[in-house]
Amino acid sequence: MNKIQQIYDYLMKEYGHQGWWPVTPLCCRGGKTLPIYGVAIKSDKQKFEIIIGAILTQNTAWKNVEKAIIELNKKDLIDINKILKIKHNELAETIKSSGYYNQKAKSLKSVAEFLKKTPIAKLEKMELSKARHALLDVKGIGNETADSILLYALNKPIFVVDAYTKRIVTELKLVKKDATYHEIQELFMSNLQADPKIFNEYHALLVEHAKRFYSRKPYGVNCPLEN
DNA sequence: GCCCAGGAGCCCG
DNA sequence: CGGGCTCATGGG
């Protein structure tokens, strides 16, 4: 029996479709409308918004990121050239609610610079591992952020491993305690079909499940996946 | 007050 | 190359 597949089936039955990643609708740019979930076909601007969100959400609650994205929209800053042009202090101030705003402002400028040389369309055409390495060369983009961008913005078949994912598979003893990012990613990818829709849904379901059973120590108490 | 959130870089042994 | 430190707001 494939436990990874079984867990997916259970989570899907339990929580249903999650529809990550939320994106601001094109009609509401500049307004204060919240990003909505489940947009299937994305514009380049929405893809850039996902890239921005992937950086802003590093070790940060999504709610705080949402506020920052709304502020960026008010100033019409979901735009590579405008991110490049704006002064560091104003950018940092705009994304303040997402925390680590000085580091993240720098990271946003680094990605914008990268995307100037390597436009999203070009990145999409690259071989997956090359695109991944290119993203990892950007300061402020590590394993999870790179994979989030590849999966959620570019619709590439790669599995995102976050702290929650690691906690769950570690507690369930599906991997050893000191398993690396890559080992955990392999566990999922080698047991599932390489379908971005499944990887997208699965990661979101793991986050939802972890919020309920793995957000405070001791982790995994009464977790139904134990069975 | 304390812990935690959809991490990453850097430094040090 | 692994472990500890730093970055920071906002909610429970």
C-alpha cells in the first residue's frame, strides 16, 4: 500500500479542495479586495504576485502577507519595473505587516532584477531543474520558496516541502528525524504521479491538517493519520 | 509575557 | 555541512 497516496486520499476526503494559491483578481487591482482562491489561469501579473507572496510568507502567517499584498496593490507595485524603481525604505514600509520587511524588501528587488533578465515566459520554457537552480541563485529564495514559485506560479510538477510537511512525515515516522528537504520531497514525488494539480492540492492539504494537529508541541496528538 | 507563523542567509566549528 | 543566530509583525 502506498501510504503517501493513502494520506492524500484521506486529507482530500476530510478537508476537500483547497484551491491554493490565492491571487488578486485582475478587476480589483488598486482596490482593497482580498486575494481570492482558486484562479486556474493566471496572468503574468498574477504570477508575479505569487512570486512576491512566496517571499513574503517566509516564516510568516498568510494573513500578514495578505495585508502587505493589498498595500502593494494600492500603490500598483505588483510590477517588476516598479519594484526595481521604488526606494528600499518605501518598499519595506509597504510590506511591513509581513515581518522581516528589510530582508524581504531586498529579496523582492533581487527577484525583480532576476525576472528582468529571465522573464517569466522564459523561465517557464526552461527545463525544470535549470529553472530551479536559477531561482535558487536569487538571494532570498531557498528550497521552499523556489518550489512554491515553480509549482504555484509556473504550474511545474514539483512538490513543496515546508516545516509542516516535515513535521508530519517525521512524526508519522515516514522519514528519519534528520531527513533533508530533498529526501522528503523525494518521498512524495516518488509515490505520486508528477501532476502539478496533485502537488498543489496535497501541499495545501498538509498545511490545513498541520494547523489542526501539528502547530503546537507535542506535535501530532490525536492525529487521525496515525491509523 | 510567551509561542508561533505556508524560511533564508550567514557565520562558525 | 550542520547547528545556532538574526530578521519582525500580528494573532492566539
